[in-house]
Amino acid sequence: MHQRRPRGSVLAALTSGVLAAGCLTFLPAAAAAPGPASAARQAEFAAAAAEYHVPAPVLLAVAYQESRWDAHQGQFNTGGGYGPMNLTDVTPAMAGAGGAGAAGRGDLGAFTADPALHTLTAAARLTGAPAAALRTDTRANIRGGAALLASYEKALTGGTPADPAQWYGAVARYSQASDRATAGAFAARVYGTLRRGAGRTADGGQRVALAGQPALRPAASQLTRAYPKPPAPGAPAAQATECPDTVACRFIAAAPSNGQVADRPDDSMAIRYIVIHDTETSYQDAVDLFQKAGGDSAHYVMKASDGSVTQMVPTKDIAFHAGNYWFNMHSIGIEHEGFAAQGATWYTQAQYEETADLVTYLAAKYNIPLDREHIIGHDNVPAPGDGTVAGMHWDPGPYWDWNRFMALLGHPAPGKHGVGPAGTAVTITPSFADNVQTSTVCPADDPSGATEKCHDSSAPANFLYVRTAPKADAPLVADPYLHTDGAGTTGIADWGGTVSAGQQYVVAGASGDWTAIWYAGRKGWIHNPGARNTSRAPGALVVTPSGSGAAGVYGAAYPDTSEYPSDLSPSTMAPLGKYSVPKGQAYVATRPPTGTDDYFATSGTVVTGARTFYTVQYNHRVGLLDAAAVHAAPSK
């Protein structure tokens, strides 16, 4: 989700140049709001309410549910939701990045055609203010939200009544939901805020308050007028959850624009991966924000304290969670309440056990192998193209205990440590408790507000550093998309020179306590005294380039242009320009290779191609290799 979202006093702010951990990206409001409190924003709400004849409590309650009165500059990872009123303006370029990861797709326009993604431009027309002002100026943004609310109310009732109870239908429409149930849930939350009241200091030291009206009884019957279309014949009154009996599960629908309706796997889109994320926010904030148009979604959100679950997207449908559309096509995303930089503090045993039960259930349902090639972290998902590599997320981070989790799935790490000769495969198997690693954590890495300045943190971790030579002071391997000076760092967000538990690589040599592996197109070295951090992986499928040159590494596997019907715009893909597998190197691949395919939600069409691709463990992330360009054989 992704891309951190507010928890407690956390202010949503999209930051450039910062590697995002989880689904949602936010900075602490306290850090942005020094000095005495101001009543200016409260006055802006009052003025806008008076100008457009919206009851001020209604306007305040809607804004509280949308933003908690913070002045977001692009609330969602796509950059599409702005200001206290969360006015949306999502462009095709935004859809190319973020959770959708639609870079290179020929139907980018379809991703942003939904009017729910363009309420900012509608509000600009209603107020006569420039769209740019509604993005950056809180007064203009609040006026725009008030104008939208008033337009919805006039369309439903012909006027703008003074009684807050009579705005239920307009409030439901403000949600931009496409169905009655989801819109009603939003309106119910808004009117719950109206009854209870609320107050907080928002960003910039803005003190905003809403007095509670406990006796308020909304005209909930207006919901039917606002959403006259009844549920489809035979449709259940509520969406059934897809959870095992051991998991406490509810269903709350994500915003329709934050994913796509499909019919997996019956439409031939196989579900091959389960992707583990963390929210970088509270559980309820993640659930609330997935319901807002213009952002991301995930199939499930897991609570830290007790492991309870909210399903938000049916597993047959595509959720925008992984930052790579092709991987979204073939995966299920599971978000976990927590902060990657704090790790073990948030990832509770309840979460591990409930997620293990859920993953076991889903793996059986969709025939997904329970191994680290198919049960992956968001930090293992590749970018779809060159322009998105640096922005890919690093959750669930170094403190998600893969050993514990895979053991709960009934597939523990190999008990016997060891390493074979060059050319054989190994699994990364450090003991989590004994594998203490030091990372540098900065405020931008931790949106909870708990990190006030950059510092080194040493803690049990799931990863090993990969160095350029077999010695402890050798530079770390640097990912070329993250660094231009050739030096990797110990920054907790720097995934470019690490391997994590359960991943598999091919041995490239040995020197004393160090083992070389083929990693990201070069020879990298991991500290492995007595082979305590690896286990041999006989039978693992090893691939090497079959031609005279290097094999290209892809982030997606779409059909060739000539394989698309003439009425569909082909998606394009190319090898990631700074990655390759040189002749003589070898990498571990999943088997068998998978075919190329693409999906067009507007028509429900799946296009398949003739080429096949192996998924390989390339660096910290996986990559795709054209099967025609490599030779494959089991490791000894």
C-alpha cells in the first residue's frame, strides 16, 4: 500500500528521493508542525461551508475521514490525492508507477479514465480556481471539496439544507465508491465522526475541532437515492471472505479504481506468488485509505495485536499492491500492520501464525509452492522498467523473520548448513536470532516518528551483506539504479547489497570465511564462516546464458507486439538496461518457465504469447530471463 499512510499524528507527505519501505509513505506531523497552534484552517472550513451552503460540521467530518484535516501534497503513492479534502487528479504517468506498476502498458489511459480519479478537476470547474491552486493551497482545496459536496446535494435533493442529517446521500457520493455498500460504509464513518466529534492539531500546527452531536440521526434512506442501482440478482448481501476457519476475517471493499475485476485463475491468469508487505501505518488507517480512490490496495490487511484480518479485494481480482502490473496479475498481496524500520517490535506471533494459516489456505487453493521463490516480500518484486527500479519498496524489511514464517508454513529452512563447490546452488540460511546486523536508520525510513535522527541500529536480522571482496571492510555491492558512485551503503532502505533468508544463489568461489555468489551480474561475497549462513540446495534449477553474450533481465513478461489483437494496444517491455547475466554466470530459477501474458480489464481479455520466461533470484529481487536465452540444469 504504497507509500506510507498516517498513524496517530503521522502526516501524509509524498517525498522524492527517499526509498519507500511499505505500502504507504508518510512523515510525522509533529516534525512538520513546530510552534504555536493556529486556527487558520478551522476558519477556512467555516468560510467554505458558508460560501457553498454546506453545514460546517458535515464538511469537517468529511475532511476528517479523508485526511484528518492534513494538507497532503499527493496523498497516495500515485500522487493523486491532494489536500484536506483529498481531491484526486491521477495521470497516466502516475499510474505507471505506484502500486499499479503499469509502466510500459498500452492502456495507461484506461487506468485513469474513472471520474473518481479526477475530482480535483471537477472541483476546479465548480469554483473557478486553477487546478494548481487546489493541489497546493488549503483554502482553495477546502472550497473545492465544499463545492463538490454542494453539487452532489443539489443533484439529489434540489437544494442545500441546513440540517446536517439531510446530507447523507451527498456524503456517500463524495466517497467516489461505485457501489451502494462501499459508499454507505463511508457515509456511516462520516456520521459516526459527526456524532462523536473530533479534534487534533493537523500539519503546520493547525488546530481543528468538531463538536460532537450525539443525538444526530442521519437520513440514511438517502443512500438508495444516491445509489439507485440494486445489487445484481443473486448477489450475496455481503462479500464472502476467503479465509481459513482459524482466521478471524471480515470483508471491506477497497476502492474499485485501486484494482481491477478479473476472474483468476479461470481466465488463464495463474496466481503464482504471495507477496508479504507491511503498511507503515496503523491497521485501521491502512483499511480506511485503501477505500479511497486514487491509491493502492491489497487483498488482505493483517492486524498486529491479534492477527485479525480485513480482506479488501477478492482473490480472483487484481489488487494494485506490488508496484509491477505483471506481478500484480499473478499474485496475492498481504499487508501487515507495522513499520519495517522497527521490525520485530511490530511483527507479532499472532500475525505470523494468522498469516501462515492464510498463506497455507491460499497456496492450497491456487497450487502455489510454499517456498521463497513463490512466497516473497515486496522487497523481492522487480521493477517493470528502468524508470521505476529506484522507487521500488523494501518492505517487510530486514526484521521479518522468514525462518520463523516458513517453519509455520511447514517448510523450515534446511537444518544442515554447508556450501558446495563453484557452480552448485545454496540457500541463504542464517539463524535469525544469531544473525545480528547493523543498519543505518534515518527519520525518512520510519514514518512512525520514533526515529528523530540518523543512527546505527544493531539487531537480529534476516539478511546478509554482499561485499565486493572477501573482507569485512570491502565496499558493499551497489545497485546501479540506486547509486552512481559505485558504493553501496548500510542504509536500512538500501536493498542493493543484501541477500535474505530463504533466497537461493549459485556459488562462484570461496576464500577463507567468505563465499562468493553470482549476484546482480557480478561476483559478490557473503561472510560465511564454517558455512553457518548457507545450506546446499541440490536439485535447484540453475540457468546460464546459452548464447555468446549476456542474457537480458526483464521485470515483466508481456507478449510480443505482433501477438496482440489489432483492437488492443500492446504493452511494451525491454530488458532492464543496467542489469544483465554475463556469459559464465549462473542463477537459480523457478521451474517450469512461465508464459507471457497480458490483461485488459475493460474487456476482460487475456492475451497470451509464445515466449516463456524463467523467474530467477537475480539480486535481492527476482528477475525474468527469456528461456530461449539460457540453458537450464539441476544443481548437483
